[in-house]
Amino acid sequence: MVRGKIFIHQEQIGGVECSILKSRLTVASVVFSLMLFAVSLPLVGAALLGTPEHLVWQGDVYSSGVPVTSLVLEQSVPYRIVAQGMWFYDNPNSLAADAQYFTNSSLDTWDWLNHFQNDSHSFLQIDGQDVDWGPFSNGDTGHIYSLYYTGEDASIAFAIVDWMDQNTANNVCHLHLRIYTEATVGGHIVDSSPPDAVNVLAVGVLLASLAMVPIVVHHKKT
Ligand SMILES: [Ca+2]
């Protein structure tokens, strides 16, 4: 983007000097962009590598509709709640749902041929409230959904609501729930090693780009 703006400005000015200036500014912008790239790499790498998590609770929530209560989630602590799996709201006809979506395709498989939402309701609720579990996850991604939740020094209750036929007698299977919190590490190796490794790569890229500057300048002048 920076390079494009400089190019347009030079074309409006015209002339030999502008051509040289364009070369210098272009090289400078390339080096500047590479420096920004190098600086941002540790953050990007850390984001890609993810933050270590610690599993603090897990349980199964059955399609019978009976609520399942978690452990006490500490005040102001951020948690990640993960819901996985599918259940059958009409087992005789092999009609399934997951935490958020249902299918009317009668196939006894995790790979659904279609999926729908039941208005604004979620099948898996927390404390009797609907939840937006996000985009659809089919069999290839395991019907897995997650959300972040801040603890309020209390447990929370999960329950499956059968919005389809309101009949739990023909339901089977369950959803598996897991709750994670960020892992606490005592040292620095776990957190610092991945960014350091990325930094080495970033420095290498930067040095290689600087070595290319004379070549680019020579190319632009010719
Ligand atoms: Ca049912």
C-alpha cells in the first residue's frame, strides 16, 4: 500500500530525479515493511501457537434434558467452554442436532447433508439461557463449539432443550462439555521459546532483505 502511494506521487512529478527518488523511496518502503513484518512476527507466531490451556472440568450433558452443573468458576477469571458432539432428537428416524444446529437429513453419521438453526434458540443452554455457539461445525470438525465466559464465583448449569418435538423420550446421546482456563507457568521457556524461534527467522529475513538493497537500487537505476 505504501509502495503504491509513492509510485503514483512520482508519476505525477515525472523526470529523472523523480525516478531515482522513486527507487530510493521504494527500497526504503520495502525495508520498512520488512522491519514491520519482523517486529510483528513474534506476535503472529504466539497467536498461531496459541495460549496454553488447563482443563479444569468436563462432563456429559444428556439429551434427556437433565441439567449438569460445572465446578465453581472463580470470580473474574476468563474460561473457555467447549461443547462437542451431536445427539438425536428423533432417534427412530436418525434425526440429529448438536449444540446449536439440527439436520433433517436422516443419516446416522456425523457428516450432515444440511443444517439449520431453530430460530434464535440454542439446543445447549447455560443457566436456562440461549447461547450463540457460532458458525456451524460439521463432522469434519467434530461439531465443536466454544465461547469465552467470565467466572462469577459460581457454578453454571448446562442443559439440552429439545426444541424439535419437545419429546425427550425419543432422544439419545449427549454432548461433551469441557472448561479450560489459561495455564499458569512458573518459568519462561514455555512462553518465550516459540517467539524467540520466530525472532531468529525474522532477523534472517531482515538481513537477507538488506543484502538485496544494492541489487534493487542498481536495478532501478538501470
Ligand atoms: Ca425428541
